[in-house]
Amino acid sequence: MTNPYAFTHALCRAPAPSAVNGIRADGGPDPDFAGLAAEHEAYVATLRDLGLSVEVLPPLDDFPDALFTEDVALTFPEGAILLRPGAPSRAGEIDHIREALAARHPNLLEMTTGHVDGGDVLRLADRVIIGLSDRTDRAGATELARLLDRLGYRAEVAITPAGVLHFKTGCSLIDGKTILAVPAMRDCPEFAGLEVVLTPTGEDGAANILRVRDTVLVGDRWLATQAMLAARGVPFRPMATEQIARIDAGLSCMSLRW
Ligand code: CIR
């Protein structure tokens, strides 16, 4: 059993101006670039304030979604795995992060078949859950489970509900034994043995919190979720996410952590 959020390092990527063209499922309005960049800067500053050593890679204008480094790799103290993102426009991102990862993780493994987005991978204390989704297919999950085994991690494959972009769009760790989940994921069989706390009514968008050491980062407009965390005695920091949410992202997406 290892603590899945005792991070010391993070790898981020600055947003390029093209981030305003990032993928979104509902075809909603573009984010405001200055606002999005400010949200990213505040996020990096917060990770540093929580004690992490954070490196920020240069922006990639050819890849509007490249600021979401979480989707292209998995990082652990024992090594890292380069993934194969499921959106065609994001596939080339891995060629721009391979070198940076290899420099930080000498034990760098690489998927060679199927597709997995890191947003579909939830690390628990004793195992890793891979959620099948529109981005993560069975072949990719099988390949990733094989690579995770080489790093000493057991994997389980779960189903992401239809309409939820990534597995972690709908659930995240509050602590090692407690999951925050949207109601559509309350009966996920892989959560057996864990306490599942549901997002309050109207706050499905809050589910992508990020636990970093003793603190939970949570979207600043999710007041009922914040009240729930406060009632549970969980230290939290409200973060602005309005602009990144316009391109379907939340708080875990903007970093790789180990
Ligand atoms: C995408 O659709 O790929 C980006 N616009 C959002 C990625 C969010 N990443 C994540 O949930 N891990």
C-alpha cells in the first residue's frame, strides 16, 4: 500500500494561445485565453505552495489540449508510462513529452497498442482503476494493465458512464478510503470497500477534485461540495476553473504528479 497523493513533483505545460480551440463535447463557447492562462498559473503556484517541485514545459501551439499533461502519461515513484491518447488531435502530444519524462523517469515504459487517456486512470492506495470510455479502449486498457504490472501496480478495468468524458471527470479521491463521485458512478463495482460520497445536487462538475498531500483542490464555484469537505474536516483550496471547464477539463488534468 502506498499513499496515492504523497506527491513531491509535478510536470505541467503552459497553455498555448490555441488552447481556446481545445476539444469540447458540447460545442460551447471558447474560453478566454487570458483567463485560462491565469487559472493555469494559479494552479502551478498552488502546487508549489503545497510543497511540490513543479516544472512547466513550453506551450505547444499545434496541440490545443497539450496543457492537459495528465492525459499523455502516468507517473509513479517507480517509473512512468507513456500512453496513447484516444483523441486523434492529441496523439502527437506524446512525442513532445517523451524526452522530458525520460529525463525524470529513467524507467520509462511506452504503450504500443490501443488507446488510453490518463484522465481515465484513477490511482488508489492498493491498485489502479482504468475506466473504459470514448478515449480509452479495451486493447489499451489491457496493454496498460500489463505495463502497470511491470511497475508493481495491479489494475482493474471499469466502465465510465456514457456522457462522462473521462473516468476521473466523474470521480476522484478525497482520501485513501473515500471517493467523491457523481451519482451515475455510485454503484461502480470497483469502489466496493471504499466510502463513496456523492457530489451534491447540481454539482456533478465538482467531481474532478485533486488531492495533493493533505489538501484537496476543488473548483471555486462548487460551494456545496466545499461545505461537504469542510464538514468532513478535509483541508481544501478553491480554485478558479471556469475557463478550463469550457474545454471539458478540471483540476487533475493540468499536471502529471509523482
Ligand atoms: C480533451 O477533450 O481532451 C480536453 N479538451 C480536456 C482534457 C481533460 N483531461 C482530463 O480530464 N484528464
